[in-house]
Amino acid sequence: MSGVASAKRRSNIVIHLILIAGAVIMVLPFLWMVLTSLKTTTEATQIPIRLFPAEPSLRGYKDALAQSPFLHYYANTLMAAFMKTLFPVIFSAMAAFAFARIRFPGSALCFFLIISVMMVPNPVFYTPQYMMMSKLGLVNTVTALWIASLVSPFATFLLRQFFLGISKELEEAAVLDGCNPFQIFRHIMLPLVKSALVAIVIIQLLWSWNDLQWPLIINSSPEKLTLSAGLATLVSMFGTDYPVLTAGAFMAVIPMLVLFFIFQRRFIEGVAFSASKG
């Protein structure tokens, strides 16, 4: 027994050492970003590399705020993230319920077409989406940032799988009590898939907050850019002020860090849950 316990203890030590090494590897780039934002331009580019600044300075943050309209970036990003999270959750939940519980002609074909969208890279859609926004007069507007992302195929697929797993007896009992399909969806089905909804909200929020390509394509006015697209404007072909760039990057992730620390348990459960179910 002592030999088994000793082997298990050594195994646990090895596992923890691997996890600690992985944590250090993941945290190091973030730590490097924060420390670089406090350096001078000379310190940020000097060889040999120096991890800690000799004299920490907030110049990078002051210059980033002076060079870019960060308040506009924050407002645009918050609006786009909210809309690109709210509408996909609502519409995808409705579509998933219809595909799982309502039989109508062509339902299998429609669901196949929706799922096939997941296999197509996003850049393929940028040209037709840009043409649509142009005809609607929405180029260089905040609305264009989210109007093309009202439904999520992944969310529809994930929620459909959950709805299929719910016992039909609950739905039949609700019908006997006089509930219509919307009441069944709202009062019975949605509460039972709360964990899936949390996972989708987290995934949609992170994806929309970090979205870079579409905001750069659809908007060129600095006042209409998001945080990720605005950071790209701080990079120049003639040279990059790394303290300014890293200061802007740190300011861009602050809201997500605050949300993560407040809803840490929900974040971890949601991401792990979606990974295991997907």
C-alpha cells in the first residue's frame, strides 16, 4: 500500500509541475505586456532584453490615450459585443427549439444548411456582407459592426442538442395544461438549458470583443472602430512604439479581466461545458 501511495504522490507532483509550467507559459506574455507598457521605447527594444523597467513610466498610457480615441473604441466595442451576444442567443435559441421540437417540411435540409455555414471560413462572407452594408448605407457606422451577426450557427447546433435531450413528457404535459409552443419554449425549455445559454453568452462575448477583421473592413473612421481594430492603427510600417501599443492592449483587456474576476466560476464552467458538449 505504501508503494502505491508513494507512486500516486509522485504522479500528483509531476502533474502539478506540468500544470504550473503551463500556467507560467500562459501568464508570461500577459506579464510581459504589462511590464513593457511601463518601459521607455529604448528599454522595450534594447538587446539584451530586460524584463523589468528601470524607471516605470505611464508615458505609454498617456500617449495611447492622446493618439487614439479610446472612449469611442470602448463605446463601439461595448455596443457591438452586447448586440452580437444578445441577438444570437435569442434567435439561435428560437431556431434550435424549432429544429428540435417542431416538425415542418425541409427542417432537416435547413438545419444542414445552417451547420454547413460552420465549415466555411468567416472571410468568405466578408465580400457579400460588405456589399449588403454598402447598399443599406451602413458602411462606417456602429450598426454595421453587429447587424451581420444576428444568428450563430454554433449556438443553434449546441442548443438543438440540448433541446433534443429533454424529455418529451414535459412538453406533452405542458400541452395538456394549455401551453402554446412559445410558452413551452419560454417557461419550460429555456430554464432547462440555462448552462448551455451561459456557455454561449461567454463564447459570443469573447469572440465579439476580440473580433478584428470585420471592424477593419467595414469601418475606416477612427470614431467607428472597436478596441481590437483601433489597436491595429497603433502599428506603423515605419516603426512601432511598443510601450504605447502594449499600454493600449492592456487597456483593451481590462473590461474582460474585470468580468472574469467577477464571474470567474461561470466563465470556467461555461467554457468547459461548451467544450465537453461540442
